[in-house]
Amino acid sequence: MRLRHVLLVLIAERPHTGYDVTQRMRQTMSMIWSAHHSQIYPELSAMEADGLLTSEASAGPGPREKKTYAVTDAGRRELRTWLGSPYRPKAPKDELVLRAFAAASADPAELAAVYEEEAAQIQGRLARYAAIRAELEASGHTDDPTHPAFGHLLSLLHGIAVAEARLPWCLDTVRRLRAAADGGDLVT
Amino acid sequence: MRLRHVLLVLIAERPHTGYDVTQRMRQTMSMIWSAHHSQIYPELSAMEADGLLTSEASAGPGPREKKTYAVTDAGRRELRTWLGSPYRPKAPKDELVLRAFAAASADPAELAAVYEEEAAQIQGRLARYAAIRAELEASGHTDDPTHPAFGHLLSLLHGIAVAEARLPWCLDTVRRLRAAADGGDLVT
DNA sequence: TGTTGCATGTAAGGGGTTACATGATTGA
DNA sequence: TCAATCATGTAACCCCTTACATGCAACA
């Protein structure tokens, strides 16, 4: 039932269509969560059936009507209950870390290339995060705990902190793997 | 097909029973991956059927035989291919970050308690990581890129780096939420 | 005329969790 | 005698990804 909470969070900020939600998942929210429209549309229907959302239909561009969803009082209650409930962490399941764990079964040079590429990706991500952060803080709402920007900044700061920790780890991993590759070549 | 690779990595180190794998997932590997025995046993069977593993049966303590699996040449090839293949990152889906994102819909004091508890958990984890690190480095195999300990250290260093980044983030989040709660109480 | 964006849906299959089920040995 | 550890399996269900499917409007 996790997607359900993601949808509640987004629609609690302001009404969304299924398409809107899908776009946010692909853009600004992509560092936090992701879901395909094929999962989102049925879940929105189910949530309306369960009384957490209401929808208003209007003329759509395609053959079907466009539905804009808003959160009901029951939906807001569910959201608050979940936010205060105890957090049970799950195993991270990060494939990049799994590959590092398996380094002994890998070709060191090949594996090093994977972490070098990832380091480059992280640098790009950090630049984008910095831009979003500047925008958020310029909006002047980041100190207002009732404004969405408050929470957006908190999660963005997490993304920055983790990226700043992973970048040197990737570079160090590349260094260790390259040292291994060189040493291995010299000995062999 | 991700569990398949996890199992290949573990069994490539040395032969394992399904039970052994399950235990490792619950203990030292828990920071990297997790799976239940109900997922592991059928997958081991399927991998044997696909020629990635061989099994040797011996008398078991219960009503069934105990099966010890080892990796075949085909399994080792599959492992190397996967380790050199391009890495496609997935959205993290961290519920703790999602809750931060939703801070505007939460009771600040209640949410702060969640991050305070998490900070305590991370501190405990860091202590355990430090102990494992000392053990690994004392083994003297961490500079040998063909020894499992080499990769184990790499992934452990990732766990340490991320935990050391998340701890101050949690504390800062608590601080911001408490400030909001106090401010809110004073105004209301 | 062909692609991108808006907008919604279904179906098939892979992956993962929870619960059900059995039974011997060892230690409290 | 009660619980934990060793050891393996199945079944039901939920969650998620990939692919199939429709159709208008705007722009190149």
C-alpha cells in the first residue's frame, strides 16, 4: 500500500489528474519515487472507491474523459495516520552496491568503468539538485511547515547528502579496482 | 532476475544450502539485500534447471533431504556478464524520504519522533559496521581482488558512507520539524 | 506527414511478502 | 516440556514493469 500514500501526498498538495501524477514521478519526484501510469490509473480508481479521493470529470483530448482527483477528509486522516506510524525500514536493494559486493567474481577494469560512469551521473544530479534548491529557497516558503516546499526541501537535502556521500565512494571504488587491475596485470 | 544474481554471488564464494543463503540475508548481507526462504528455494530449483547451479543432496534433519548448491561454469559466465553490463539505476523508494516530502501534511512533533528514532538506529548500525570493518581488515584479504573480502569491504564502505550522511540529515530534519512545531504552537 | 504531448485505460508476467506446513535435534 | 535451530517446501496475494491499445492537437 505504498503507492497509495505517494498519491495521497501529491494530491493533498493540490488536485491532480493521473497524467499530472505520472509527470511528477518522471520529473521532480524521480529522486524519491517512481511509478508507471499503468499502475497509477487503477490505484486512483481504487482509492476513489475506498473514499480517499473524489474525482471531477471534464472533456479530455482523447476518446475518454479527463478526471481530476482531490483528497477527501478520510484521505487526509489516512495520510496523517500513516505519517505518524512507526517506520519499518526495508533492505535497500541497490544493485550498484551488490555489484561491489561481488567484486571478486568480476573483471576489475570492467567493473571500474561502471562506477566511473555512475560518478559522472551523480555529478550531473548534484548540479540539478543545487538548481532546484536555489529555486525552492528563493520561493520563501521553505520555513513554513504547512507549505509543500518545506517537505520538498527536506527530501531534496536528503538527496544531496546521499549523493555527496556516494560520489567519493564511487571514486574510491574505482581507485581500488584500478589498483587491483594493475596489480593483477603485473603479477600475471 | 535480480535475486538470481544475488544467489550467484553468494554461492560463487562457496557452496551454500538454501538455509545458508537465508541466514546470510538476515545477517551480514542485510544491509545489501533481503529475501525470504519462500522466494529462495524455488529460485534455486529454477537456477539448477537452467544449468547455473548443481546440487548435492545429503541427509537432512527434517523429513526432506538437504541440498547443497554450487555454481557451474555457465553460472560463472552469467555472473561475469552481468557484472560488466551497464548499470540502470532505479528510483530509491525510501519511505523515510517520502515522509519528509509530505511534511506539510504531518504533525511536526509526531514526524520528528520518527527521525529521532531513525537517528538512534543509524548510530547502532554504524557501531556494528565499524566492528565488521575491523574484522574484515584484520583478515588481511581486503587488498586481494580475487578474495570475497575485497568486495565485502567495498559494499561495507558504502553502507558506512551513506549512514554517515543520513545521520546528520535525520538530526537536521528533527531540528527543522521541532522549530516548526514550536513556532506553530506559539502562533496557534 | 510524422513526431511529440496530452490523456486514459487493460493484460500478461515477474518479483516479493505473508502465511501454511512438516519434523528432527539441542538446550533451558 | 517448551522454545529455538536446522532444513525444505507450497499457496495466496500484493506490487510493479512491460507491452498493447486508443485518439486528438500542435508543430516541424
